Amino acid sequence: MRFLARRLGFYLLTAWAAVTLNFLIPRLMPGDPVELLVARLKGNVDPAAIDAMRRAFGISDAGLWQQYVDYLGNLAHGELGRSITFFPTEVSTVIADSLPWTVGLVGVATLISYLVGTALGVLMAWKRGTWLDGVLPAATFMHAVPYFWVALALVFVFGVTLQWFPVSRAYGLDVMPGFTGEFAGSVLYHAALPAVTIVVASMADRILGMRNVMVTTLGEDYVVMAEAKGLTSRRVMWAYAARNAILPNITSFALSLGFVVGGSVLTEIVFSYPGIGSMLLKGVENEDFPLMQGIFLVISLAVLVANFLADLAYVVLDPRTRQESE
Amino acid sequence: MNVLEIRDLSVDYLSGGGAVHAVADVSLDLRRGEILGLAGESGSGKSTLANAVARLLRPPAAITSGSVVYRRQDGSSEDVLALGRKELRAFRWKELAVVFQSAMNALNPVSTVGAQIDDVLRIHRPGMSRNDRAERAAELLQRVGISADRRRAYPHELSGGMRQRAAIAIALALNPEVIIMDEPTTALDVVVQRDILHEIRALREEYGFAVVFITHDLSLLMEISDRIAIMYAGRVVETGGARAIHTSPRHPYTLGLLRSFPRLHGPREQLLGIPGTPPDLRSLPPGCAFHPRCGKAMAECSSELPALDGDVACLLNGGRGLEDAS
């Protein structure tokens, strides 16, 4: 338990550092959102309007320390400022609207990719030397292919040429959002291609990673002994070999879960999916600092939470880490 | 009465540069309830032989010829090498168990010692209740000198000696007729080593299993074995009672092994050792594989392969090996 408490303390400290950097970096940069807006309007702005906008964006001439305290106070209330792109919508609202789409799409796709990829990796290591080894070159190829290329290929083949799947948006224009079967069906239908993109493009990593560790584990004495004990192959493969081989893969899984929140930017762009990735792109295009800041904050916190979950998983799965915690 | 009969067993490692004959034409008998010592340098094929008998060889190792017959007490017998998958699983651990070299690696690090006894019982004794299995696990651990409450301990929580005892307890779970011990004490310090040897002897008296005890430590074998077989370059070069081998070795290689460690009692002897290095198994010298290192080699030693005729495979003195070499 002390181990977990120590980790928790570490993550809280890191979170504070992330929040503070998030506060400092934009303020160390020249210019502010209002100057940008004014520049966009070629300077034809009433000084009173500029002043009003400065107040609306929460830009003040107060000392840095006072600003910092205000910032932390706002953060505690979930206030991230107002977006420029979607002015006057609050950044927190923009994120709250787009985050569920990203978590739903990328999260589920990452989970599927991890489960299927790990299972395949285990099987391929177990049956090495058989026809299954033929999958390896294909996996290596997929490992090297970038996301957006897969996305474009899928859009071209299944969206444009065959027209089996829609190529943009998260749900059809003809359905009303709500907890209806029709809406759910439309969401799944629209999520199919982007989800397949993510699964296809990320699964190869899982397969190769798991297979490599698993092949090493299969050479361990305890696996040979499990076989000598007359256990069923299934039990030897999962309870002895895979159970140990999965440990080094937990960290990479937790990290990828953390980056789920960042969205698959390229995938979301190709499919015009209304997730965090698309919002981030819009924020960058419009020099929307409050929005970018908010999204980066959410991403860094998500990565920290995912790492903490990985630590928890280690404690549950590997008794050797538990000993250190005593 | 033999419990295991090995006849003309050969094992090759198939590699790119041709086959490596790790075990060549080995014939050995294991009598019911005896401790048979198997000694030889690293690479002499002793572990490969043991793994072949337990059917634990993995590619690229393959049995190329020979037979292994297992005889039950009721007179029925079984060709171990011809067992199908299901029969092999039933044969394993119930009739023949293995204690591996380093118990640190032979025990599953993520599962408790008790659970590793439990899964043997669950597979082989499906009728046994959960409570009976737990009781049996506690009883086995106590029998090898580990207190019953340690069955909830993970391998890393036990000392090296305790781990090896736990491995022996697991081997005893189903009262096998044969236990193969592959260097069970090599990783332990001398005091613990002695304790474990005593334990093995005591357990043997109690349960009556036969042991194939593999080690490179001939002095240790003298102490524990009833009979000893010496291997060199994949072949058995001498067999005999432990006392006979000790007092009057017939093969020059055995003599070399005996002279390569000091005696604590009796007259001082010059430490001789064996000149040269073990041969490359891919290109064995013609004739007797030992002749380049043998001080007594004759002309025909480099052309004629001595057969294990009686107790020794040596051409000296008309195939009888060394005459009394004291």
C-alpha cells in the first residue's frame, strides 16, 4: 500500500507541474488571443470593445502570481476559458461535447486492438514454426503503415468506391440524437470505418510485442515444467506463459489508453469525426490558445491517470511488486 | 526389476550446419526404487537424455531412433515415445515427474506454491474436492520441511533451498514411480545442498520412487547414488555401482573426473583433471570421442568406436578398460 501511496503522491506532483506549465507557457509567449482577434479584424476595433474582449477572455494585467491563483481557482470550478473558434462557447463545453465521441471511438477501438492483438500474439508464439508464422511479414508491414494511409485506403475502397460505409460525421443527419436504437445504429455504422482504421493500424504492434515476449517466456523452465506436469496445453499457454508474458506489455497498453483522450488526430480528420482530435486541429488552425490549452491539459491528466492505472494493474498482476510495497 | 528401459536412444539437434548428435545410442536401465546418477561435463548430453525420456524436447531437438519403455508394477508396460497426446498427459507427473535445475526458474513467479501443487491435482485427480487438495498441498509441503502456511507464499518469497524443496514437493504430488532430477542442487550452497540430498534419500525410502539424478558433480553422486552412468559426448561410457566406480573406475574419462577434485579423506593424490576441452558435437573425432584427451589412447582408439560392452566402452585391455587403477 505504501508503494501505491508513493506513486499517487508522485502523480499528484506531476499533475501540478503539468497544470502550472499549462498556465505558464501561453503567458510567456508574445501576444494574446485578443491581439490575434484584433489583427484578424485589421485593427478596426473600438478600444472599448477590445477592453470588453480582454475581460471576456479573462486577460488581466494583474501580477503573475495573482493570475496563477485565479487560474487554479477557475480550474477547480472546471473553467478553462472561452474558445475563440467557437466564441463565446466555453472551452470546457467544447471538450465535454467532443470527448465522449473520441473516448467511445478510440477507446473501444484501442481495447479491441489490444485484446485481439494480444491473443493473436500469444497464439502465434505458441504455434511458431507453423503456417501462422506467415502472418509475421504482414504484421511487420502493417506495423510500418501510417494511420492516415489506412484511413485513406479504407475511405477510398469502402466509402467512395463500394459505398458500404459513410465517410464522415459520427451519425447520420436524418436521425435525432437520443437513446434510441436508430441513433445507436447510426453511430455504430459511422464508427465502423474509423474504428477499423485504428484497430488495423495499431494491432500489428500488439501482435509483434506480445509474440516476442511470449517466445522468450516459452523457453522458461516454469513453462517446461507446466508441460511436464501434464497440464492441458490451454492452461500452460495462458496460466503459465501468457500470464507472465503480458506483464511487460501492460505499460505500453496503459500509455496508449492515456493517449486515447488525445484522439487519433489523423483518423478523426480523415473521417471528419467530431472528436477531440478534430477540435485540436481547429484550435491550431485558428490559433485558439484557450482551446488548445484545455485539450492539452485534459490529455496530460489522462496520461497520468492511465499510468496510475498501470501501476495498479502491476500490483494486482505481479506479486513481486507487492513485496516492494510492504 | 526395471521401471525404465532406454534402448539405443539417439537425439539430434537439427541445425543449419548439420545435425548435432547430442545423445547417441544410449541404453540404460533404471531399476525400481534406485537412485541412478548421471554424470558428465556440460554438453555431454545428460540433460538432453533426461528431456528425451520425459518427452520434453522441443525443436530443433528430435529423437532419431531408439525406444523408452516404462514398466508398471503390475507388469504392464508402455512405450513412452509412442504415447499420444492424451496418454502422454496422463503419463506425465503421475508416473514420471521432473525436478528442474533452478527452482527459481521452474516455479511460476505469479502463482503461489500451493496453487502450483493444486493445478496438478486438479488435472490428474478430477474427483478430489477443493479441501482435500488444499490438505494434500499442506501435507506435501510439510513432508519436505516447509510449514503448511507457506503454501500461500509466492516463489520469490522463499529462499533458494525452500524453493527447491517446494519443487520436490510438487514432484511428489501424485506419488510418481520415477523422478528425474536435473541438477537439483547445483544452484544451492553446500550446506543446503546436503540437507536436500538427505531429504531426497529419506523421501525415496518412504515412497519408493526411482530417481535419475543428473549432475556434473561426481563426488556428490558417489554419496547419493546406487548406480552411476558416466556420459561423454552423448554416449554412456561407463556404468556401474557407485562404489565400484569410486574404487575402480574402468574408463580413463571416469578416472579423470575422479581425479579432478580433491579427496578429504585417505591418502593424498595428485589432482590430474582432464586435459583439453569437451569435443565439438558437430564434428566428433573418429573412433572413441575421448581419445584426443586420453592419456592411454592407442592407435585403434582413433578408428574403432568402442561399444558399451558390459560396463565400460573402452578398447583398453581387450574392451575391459583400465585394470585396477588405484
